Amino acid sequence: MKKDKKALKQKLSPMQYHVTQEDGTEPPFDNEYHDETREGLYVDVVSGEPLFTSHDKFDAGCGWPSFTKPIAGVKTTFDTRYGMRRTEVRSEQSDSHLGHVFDDGPKEAGGLRYCINSAALRFIPLDALEKEGYGEYVNLFDKDER
């Protein structure tokens, strides 16, 4: 996906642009979805690609939304910036920076913690999925489908 940086700067807030296009990080505990508890779908703020559901979200105490697994749409790369050794999480479609994945998540859910910047996401509540064009994902919230 070829990015039109000028169009993205107009579409995204300064923080969204910084996080997704400049591989930035938003402040912990001071971001839109850290405390979000409603059922719904988290999509890439740039492409709209579905990434995570609320069923896989948990409070890791780190200050950012954390998920045990993606539903699709993510790729990982090795990140050595800032003298650290981490695994970066990026959107497959838009190649936007989302956050990082660590191996300190809940063991009963596979042990991973996808630590994702709220600024890289758009949350769509369960009752708005159809209206927003994500009706095919409603079944992810059926208790029988989990």
C-alpha cells in the first residue's frame, strides 16, 4: 500500500500520525482505549483493517491496550531501536506501526501480550459493527463461536 503522507496528515490526528507513520509511542495510561471495556472490534486507524476484539483484551497494567492475540491483519518485525530488543507489531495492509508483542501475557491464553497504541486503533462497538460495514465480524462475539 503506497502511502500518501500529505493525505494521512490531514486524516489523522498528530498523535495518530506520529504513532503509525513515525513509529512513535503514545503516553501510557493517557490514551483513548486503555480503559475501554465495551464489546467491539479494534481496527487499524489508517486502513480500517480488523485487528483485535474486545474478547482478547485484558488489563496488563502497562498503560496501553493489551490483547492476547490478533484476529488477523498484523505482522511482526524485530526491533532494536532505543537499545532494546523487541518484536514490533505492524498492520499488514497499511504497514502502520501498532506497538509491540511480549511473552509476558496470560499463560492460559497463550502467553503473549500485544501492547498496542490506542492512536493506531479505531474502536467499533459491537452494536455498530453492521452500520460501520463490519457485520461479518459479529459472529466473533457469539458465545458459541468463542
